[in-house]
Amino acid sequence: MTRKELLGLTVQRPVVLAVMAFVLAALIASDVSLTFLFLHRQDRWLLLAGALLLALCLWRLPAREQPFAGGWRWPVAIGVAMAIGTFAGHYAILSGHDMSRDEQMATFDAAIFARSQLVAPLDAVWRGHAAALNTMFMYPASESAAWVSTYLPFNAAFRALFGLLGDPALTGPAMTLLGAVALWGCVRRIWPGNREAPVVALLLYLGSGQIWLNGMTAYAMPAHLALNLCWLWLFLRRTPWADIAALMIGFVAVGLHQPILHPMFAAPILFLLILERDWRRAALYFAGYAAIGAFWICWPGWMWSLVEAGAGAPQAAGVDFFSRIALAMKGSTGGLALMVANLIRFAAWQHLLLLPLLVIGLGIARRDRMAGALAGGGFLTLAVVTVILPYQGHGFGYRYLHGLIGNCILLAVYGWLSLGDRSGPWRTLLMRSTVAGLVILLPIQAWMAHSFYAPPAHVSTRLSAIDADYVVVGAGDAPFAADLVINPPYLDGRPIRLLRDAMSPALMRAICASRPGVALTGPGELAPILAYYHMAPPRADAARAEFADDLRAAGCRIVPIE
């Protein structure tokens, strides 16, 4: 294969994506949403750097005729190294901070489950005023007797388990390790006689910035990826005990976070059983997933009944999954532009060679059933989230495709194997691009992640150090300031954080009766966040002063923030 042919196959597509990213950034301002802020600040530059690195990797490219080969030590060693790196990165890069509501709710629920409870009870004073504690992504109730997030429980349950073992932050690293081993097992099952294919897959896994950075967080996505790969590994064994084990993993995977993500991965693969007329296995999986689906559909109603204190109160919209989907669809706008930006972000945070090899593999998906099923999971997921929830919010890469990174890597391996005798230069290119990604691109991604997490982490640490009973934050004081209002489920930390926008006169009278100290945040405390978003402090001094007067009138002491 000539250098010109390699250049066209590898660099052309990242260049096209980089051009698309810069054009989209020119058309849509960075302040439209967080998605486009990432596009402006991170993704377009990562794609440009990736294209340049690939071009440099092609310089004087010798062919490596000896195929890659390795045993089980490869996935274990690489998985352990990634687990150590992601655990260290949680503290060194992400400042040990849960920034997004998804991360915070996983930690919140884990603290409840660690006490062997399903919900945390709320004192009577909060039953009608829980919104001030910030109940975003929690079950809505007319009177809250208790609280817990609306997310399904298994991600938090894993964090509770690892918390008992030492540190909840070990969850993502452990899932990253498990994903590496399961990926190796899947490749060995699909191509049992090929010793090079699993090494190629593992190098693509190792070079994914999305896997590294999300493994440092409390997101459910590392578990989605690991469990999907474990499920596929078992499915490929084609034995009764493996199918039952796969259904058990499916039960956990559906209950990790959101219920639709794992089924969209599994459905196209299970459709192969119908194409193969394997009616026994098809019936087993159909019955198994019907039971799994019924259980998790009922889960929100069970949990809401533990949360709601009002006798005979009607179930509010947002409790069951169907009303949540309707609300999400009603609030979603700009889906096409958002999805283009999401896919650009996904590509920018992967191994430099994943996209070129994936495109080749997608061509094979038209004539290979397993490749088609792997691709089908990706297309089905993209179609559904485009309609339901095109805005992903926070996250590294595109989170809603995270559980399908294994699919993308396996399709890339299909592409690799189709090269046949032409793969000599590609072997050298794979090694060079893996090293370049780890040495150059991953540190840049880590710096971008640190720059994003450090300001709210600094502010949150400062709020926790305030010598007061309560600290009040306004949702509009800084971007995502409401995410700073997060309290431990048993309200056993001080100061308790309150959302100013949800505080009523009745709540002020209730909490001020004992003359507690209350601190009000202002532009000075939130300055690091405002600086990151290049925003001037909002002019709300008069409103803040009036709010302080109302608190004093109710009996509270206003505590200055030093």
C-alpha cells in the first residue's frame, strides 16, 4: 500500500470532520449550549491535532510484516494500567469532584445504599420544601417523606460496594479493567484462530480518551461498556449456562442508569437468533428480557411510593419512564445540529485510527451478520436519542455511545482484517498512533478535563469550608450554579446548601426559628466558574440584599464569607 493510499484512508476523514467542526463552530456560537462550548473549546482542536498527528505518523512508514500476537497477560496488564491511571486521574485531573448531576446522583444514592436503605428519610421541616435542597433528577412529590434519585440503582450500588471495599471512586477504574478483559474475550470468540485481532482491539481501547476520562468519573458509562462486552462475550459462547449468565448481566445493565441503553445494544444482536432460526435461544432471551423490562418499568412506581408522604397524592409526570420520555421530547430542540456536534465530539475523543478502520468495517457490515448487528446497535441508539434527547450535557466524548465503543472497536477489527496482505504499514501506523495518542493527545484531553472540573471543584470546596449552618446559591449566579447545591442524603454535613430560587417565605420562617447562620454566595465565590465561561458577574446586588433582609426578618443571622 502506497503512502498516498494510506494518507487517503487515514487522514482524509479526520480532516473532513475537523473542517465540519470549524464550520459548525463558525455558524453556532459557543454560548448556545454546553455542547457547542465543547465544540469551540475542545473538539475542533482535538480533531485538528489528531489529523496532524496521523499525518506525522505516516512519515517514512516502514511495513511491519510480523503480525501482532499476545496472550491473556495483555488485557490484564493494560486493564490494570488503565485502572490505576483512571483512579489517580479522578483526584489529580478531576479534583475528586462530581461535577454533573449524573455523577452527583450516583454518589448520593450510593450513600443511601451503603446504609442498606432504598431511600433516605427527610425531616418534617423539609417535607414541603425539599426543592430548596435541590431535588433535580429526584422523584417529584407533593410532600417528600424521603428522597432518592430517579436513576436506576445499579451504578450507585456498585459505588456503594466499592465504597465498602475502600473508595467509591474505584468503580470506574474497575469497570475499565473489566471492559479490557471482556473485549479481548469477545475478539477471541469472533476470530478464534487469529492472534492479531485481539491485540488490535486492545490498542484501540487503550487509545480512547473517552474511555480514560469517563473512567475517572462517577458516570454509569464505564459500567455500560464493560457489561455490554461481558454480555456479548457470554452470548458468543452459545451454551445454556452462558445465556442465563448473559440474562443476569442484562438485568444489571438495564438497571444501571437509564433502561433503554442496554436494550438498544442487545436487540440487533438478538435478532441474529431469528435470522439463524435458533428458536430455543430466541425464546429464552425474549422471555428473559420481557421479565427484565417488566421489573424495571415497575421500579419507579415502587420507589415513588416510598418518597411520597401525601396520602392519595397523584403520581406526578416524571415518575414513570413514559412520562419522562414525553417531557424530554417536548423540551428537545435543535436535534440535528446537536447530534452532528455529538458525533464530532465522539470522534475527537477516540483512538486516532478508530474512525478510519471503523469506516472500513461499516462496509463489511453489509455482508456480515455479526458486523451488521454491531453496527445496528449504534444506528438504533443514534436514531432513538436524536428523537428523545439529543442534548447530552456534560461528559467526555459522546456519553450515549459509550456503551457501544466496544461495537465500534469490533467493527474496526473487521476493517483491519479486511486489509489482508496490505496490513504491514498499518501495523507500524497503529503502534505510532497509539503512542502519539497516549503521549500527546491524552495529556491535552486531560488538561481540558481539568480546566473544566477544577473551577467548580474549587468553589464547592470553599462552600464546604464556610462556618455557617446554611449557604444559599442562586441558580442564575453562574453557569450550572444549581449543580453546586448538592447535599448528602441524610443532611449530616454543614453547611447545608440551599437553592435561593426555591426558597419560600414559609421555609425561611421554618429554618430561621432557631437563629442559624446563613451565608449568601456572590460573584466573588463563583468567580472561578465565571472566569472559565468568560462571563461577567451578574448584576444582582439589590436582589441579594433584599433576600438577606428577608432572612434577617425571619430570624436568621447573615454570616459573611471570608
